[in-house]
Amino acid sequence: MADQEDSKGVKHCLDRQSPDLHTQQRLLKFINEARVVNDLTVLPHDVPVVDEELAHLGDIPHHIDPKRTLDLADACKLFEARIDHNLLHGFTNFKDLVAILDRRILDILIRLFGSYRYGRWDYLYPMTAGGMALSIEHAALLRTGKVLFIESGTDTILWDPTDEVTPQFSVIDGATTGLTANLFCSGHVFLSNGELLVVGGGGGGPGAASSIQGWRYDPISQQWTQTGDMTTKRWYPTALMLGDEQGPTGFSNRVLVAGGTGGTGGMEVYSESTNSFVPITVNGPITKHFNQTYPGLHLLPGGEVFYAPTGFANCSTGSVGGYTDGPSAWFTFDAQQGSNSGHWTEVSSAQIDRAKGMSVLLLQSTYPFVRVTAIGGGPAGTNSTAQTINLSTLSPSWGPTTTIPDGRPRINVNAVLLPNSTILVCGGLQSSPYPTWIYDPNAAVSAWREMDENHRPRHYHACALLLPSGKVMMAGGASSGGCSLSVENSIEVFSPPYLFNPDGTLATRPIIDSVNGEVPTSSHFVQFHHGDTFTVESPQATSIAKVVLIRPMAVTHQTDSEQRVIQMPFYTSGAAQLTVSAPDGGPAHAMAPRGYYLLFLLNTSGVPSEGKFVHLH
Ligand SMILES: [Cu+2]
């Protein structure tokens, strides 16, 4: 079979004589490590993981049969062939295997160990411009489809991820863009008009003069402008869009800024309409200063802000200051709209310190409607577990832990929410191998699925981000064990399993032709309001199972508090048309704050379309 070229011009080798190198390695390892014939009949990655809580909710079987790979006769054949080939080492070369094995057995093995099961990380290219290595620590997906990178200094770096063949990085000097501050170690969030708000940072450690500043980047004019100053210096702050704009006269959208060292910590809000910051007054006995930096904060659909016990802590492997803010909690504003005060309510259950872990908000249209999953972290990065809190109950508490089946702790781990509402857990390992995992919070059994390995170590300062293609980019990463700037000056891209057919060929994806009859492009954005009904024209309309909006990521130090996948009700209104209801939130739009979102269709096999930017306003 010939190579298959995807829409980006990247060639994917389909020849079963030579699947990609990682697939060959996985397959040979499986065959060579079998001690007895029976080992070849059970998948190595099907560790039976049962969520006891879920198992008791319904008629989910408690007993799990391990999945079979080969039947006993085929396993015998393969086992004997291995002994005949080389008693001591087995098959050391994939070609030897191809030469002696039935095509039928080979096809089964490729399905079980290839991209359909593991996805695939492609090493794209080194990040260089003008002969200089780019050392990136921040990444944000702009509504133009380009990725903006920030490194130490005043340069702005732009990358077009649709070009997976020829590296093209535009490094634009501050003199051209108007940027005079070093934005390294800042926090960021997309505003309602698609501009990126960047707050604090300054590089070089806490206390830099510019760490009190705020800046806005306009992806269209490619210019930076300074906002009013914050009320305190913030090195490593978290920024989070609130959903309580006061309309109908103008968009008084606000951004919560929290944490960061070098100042007084605590929280303040930025208002889009005044372009300035005011402090938040915390009432009641519980105060949280977030001096552990980059606190894991999430906007809940009711307008509250949830604090997950994730964050950055200090630069060494310990987590000094990592847990001084007490248990996770939610902050309730005194009024539904525009309030600058409120109080914290703590979660009463036992708590795990997850400094340098990552947390992800999960929304869905059926119970449990709102959850947060926290992954990895802990003192000295000792934690190899994930834990979920169901926030749809009156007294929420953290559920039991579930361990990443490889048992390895993750420190500075990235977690990327995919269009199918599963979480890609990548990076956070300082020694090889570098396996990645997908965690499915809705799976009753085998919630963890092992994915392909990263090509390079990706831990401190590494950034992972969902691309409009439905793939995930990962770039950057410090030297092992250290707090250096990124020395991993390269980009790799993950194609999740949903992009492949069982034989490793590329799955046919649904296509978004237009939205409300308008074709979305990198410069034209279809707009609709909360609660509006809009149409999506797609030749695959009759096979669509899900329509979702995803907030574009802006990530640094593994932290992105903004990630959310919002499922929308829809019906098939024609052979090639869907009618969709935009998210609604009454007066406060906490389910989906105003802004630009990626619109994805997913078909009944879970294959997503490419994402198209639309403007929810
Ligand atoms: Cu850093």
C-alpha cells in the first residue's frame, strides 16, 4: 500500500511491512517479553481498573475479563517461531517478524500496538530562527489559528501549526510590536474579543518591576498594548475569565487574577471596559493567598471559582509553600454580577497535596454535570495518581485515587482536554521512557489508556496545547531536574487514536463546510450569542454524535485554568445540516464566558472534525 498524505501534506506510512518505529518497538517488546505462551494472549496494557464508586452506581460488571490478543493456537505459533528464530534474544528486528509471520496475525498485532490504539507522537522539527534556538515557556492558540510563544525577553514568536513539514517561526522584536516588558513567568487568558491578556511575570524571579503590569496582544494587528497596573506584583499568577458580565450596555467582562509571589498575593479582577484592576475583598474566616503560585482555578457554571490543590510551588523538586492554602475550596461572589467581594467554602474531605500537578474542569450534559480532575504533583513530585471531585452534589468531596498504571510519579505534568472529553496526560517525567496516557473520567473500567511515548523529555517549562487539527502540540522543557529555561528546543505533535482506522490508515473525518451558511476562515469568524440557534453545514450531518465548543488554550508551567469542552444540544435538520443551540447561562455566562471558541463535530465513531473558530458574544 502506498503512503497516505493527510491534509497537511504529512506522509503517513501505511505499509504493514514497516509501521512507525514506536509501534515496532511495542510489538517486539510484547513478543520477546512473553515467558509462557499464555502471555501472548493477553494485552499488556489492559490493567483492570475499576472505579468502585461508579461500579456501584449501575449495572457495571465488577468482574473484568482481560482482553485477548491472539487465540491460543496463534500464540503457540508465534511463541515457537520466536524460539526457533533466536532462543536468547527473540526477534530483534521487525523485518524478521514480517518474513515468517502470517499476514493475518501481523494485522491483529498492528491493530493492537499501532496508532489506532496508542496514537502517535511525531517529532516535527527543532525550534530555531535565524540560527538561534528558541527557548519557549508560554504557548497560546490565537483565533487566527497561529500559536503564540513567549520566551524570556520582549520577542513575540508566531508559529503556523498547519505547516507540519517546513518549520516557520516569526520572531518579532518588541520594537515592532510595542512590547517593552519581559513577559516570562506571567499568567494569561483570552479576552472576549480574542485578545490575549498577559499579567505579571517579568522573568528573573519575583519582584521584577514589570511584574505589576498587564499587557494585551491583538492577534490581528499583532500589536501589544499596556493596560493599567495591577494592585500588586505577581510572579507566576493564574488568570481566569469570569462569566458575570453586566450587559446589555457594553461588555463588562472581567478576569480574575490570583496568586503569584513578589507582592501581597490574594486576588483581584481586571475589567475589559475600564482596562484596570481592582482588588477582591474576601469575607469570612477562610483566606487564601495562593503564594504557591499558578493556583489551579476553574470557573464553575454557577459563577463560583473552584480551587483545586494544584499549582507550581517553588522551582526545586520540593513543594515548599505548596500546601499552605489549605484544602481545595470554592469562592462565591457576594452578588451574581460584577461583585468585588465574596467568601470561600472549603471541601471538607481529606486532601492530597498536588503542587506541580495539573487540574482539569469537566463539563457534561448528564450527571455528573461538573467535575474537576487533578493529576500528579505532590511533595517532591511523588504522586502517580489522579483524583476527581464531583461538584454536582450539595457537599462535594474528592473521590478515590486512581493510579497511572505505569506507577511513575508525574511532576510538572501537562493535561490537555481533548474534543471527546478525555484528558491527555503528557510530560512530567525526567528519565526515559516517556510514555503518555489518556485518562477517560467516564470509563468504569480501564480508565487509563497508554499512549505513544514522547520523543523528548518534557517536564518543567514544557507546554502542551490542543491544535485546531484535533492534534496536540508539545514544546519546550527544562534540563533534567533543574529550573532552567527550556533546553528542549523542539516541537512534537500527538495524533490521538481517534484520528486512525484499526489498520493504521487515517480515519475519515467529518467536515464543517460552514456555520450559519458562512465559511469560517482565519480572518472571518461566524458570530452568535448565548442561547442562539445556529446551523452547521456538514456532508456528514447524519453521522454526527456530538457538537462541542472548546476554549482555546493559553498555557505555561503546565497551568491552563481555562480549558473547557462544552457539549451543545443539536438535531439533524437536513441531509447536510445540523441545528445547534449555543450554550446559555441566563444573565451570567459562566458556562461559556464570551470569547472565541473552537467548534468541533464528532461522529458516531468518536472521530472529530477539524476545529473552526467561532465567536460567542
Ligand atoms: Cu518557570
